[in-house]
Amino acid sequence: VLREWPHSYAGFFADTEAFLMKNAKVKLCLQASPMNGDLLLEDCNPESDFQDWSWQGDSLMNHGTQSCLSMVGANRVQTSLCNSAGYTSWDCSNSLLSPLGSSQGYLVANRKGVALNSVGGLKAQWQDVADRSVCEEKAEQDRYFTAALASTHVYGHTAGNMTLALGIGQEELEELLWFFRREDPSTWNYSVLALSFVALILGLLLLAINIVRNRKRKIHMYREAVQTTQQAELEAKQALMPVQEYSPAELQKQEPVLQDQRSGEVVVQWKDGTVTSLYTE
């Protein structure tokens, strides 16, 4: 029984690929009912979990209901809990499905759905979407199981040597190794998502601070340029003011002198401001 196998094997079967069970005669797929465990034949829909089946050892489990294909009564078939009393194992014989250890017939399609019947033929053949028999799916799973079992034997030999080297118990070492081989990246993915969100917020904050600082720096440079221009204009005005104040006064002082001069006369202006004629009459 699957629930009695080691944890490593159970995890292996839990990861097996799901497939549809399409009847070769009616071209409809086996679908489990989520209400009462009945089995229906519906149009094939790969998106429906209630049409997804997978081999769990010798059992056929439906992924939608998480229940197994089981035999009820003489020829009735439905789904039931995989660890219940009605749990049924299935065997493949000439690409036909039949209850393991029973001679009640094969799983066939009929008008009401599915049932057990001793008559074979196309109605008793179940295929996946690639028209490959579900028995081939089981054979492929068995090959993977054999490879995993061989790998486990190699792992056991290596683990024994590691136990001697590390000084820990065999069971503790196996628990640690299987813990790190579960390949469950959920915690890592959530951590990376949280770090990405923090990095995004930090980047936006730094961008806002940079924009504010650039704006302040431009405003400061503009004010310095305005102050420099105003100071240069003020200095130019102050340099021109003595000339403007001096020129009218000088002109007023010189006007009487120029008016007293006669043609051909040479005058001299002395340091004390006295103006005399160079040559007297």
C-alpha cells in the first residue's frame, strides 16, 4: 500500500505525470464526480483536474478528487479514498485494465459510464491524448521506480560512509538529506519576492531624493547667477556716477572762462584756479 511505503517512494509517485483516460471505442474520457464518487464519460478536456489520472503504484488516482479508482460490488466501479477499505489495485494485461487478483473482468465503457465486464475489445482499451495505452504509462512509471530504487541503494551505501565521517546517526542523516532534496522553492521564492519589493521601494526613494537635490542645486545656482549679475550692474553704475557728477560742474566752471577768451589769446589756468593771459597787451 502506498501509505506504508517509505517517504521517498511516496514523494516519487506524487510527482508522476497525469494523463487522460480516453476510451478507444466511444472516444470519451473518464471523469470523476466530485459529489458522490461516480464515474462519467465526458468530452476530453485536458484542463479539467477531474479527468486527470496518474498511477500511484498499482492504483489509479484522480487528481481532482484525490481519490482512487475502486471496485464496488460485483461489476460496479467508482472512486473512493485511496486508504479506505474499498481501495483497489489494478493490473494491466494485454493493454486491458483489470482488478489485481480478481477474475471479474476488465474495465469497459457502457451507456451508464464504466463497469467491469469479461468481454474485451475496443471498449476495454483506455488511452491517453496521444493514443498511447495507460498500461504504457504504468510501465514507464515502473521503469522510473526501478531507477529510483537503484539510486536509493547507492545513496544508502554512500550515506553509511558519510555517517562514519560526520559522526551522526543513519536515520538523522537520511532525514537531513531528504529535507534538502524536497525541492520546495516556495520559501526561497517568497524571500526573493520580498527582497525585490524592498529594492523597488528603496530605488524609488533614492530617485525622489536625487530629483529634490538636483532641483535645489539648480535653484541655488540660478540665485547665485542673479546675484552676480546684479552686483556687476551695481558696480558699473557706481563707476559711472563720479563722471556724471563731475561733468556738469566742470562745464559750468569752464563756461565763463571760455566766454572771456578772445580770438588768438593764450590763457593759462594755474593750480589755484586762477586763469590769466599768457601774453598781456
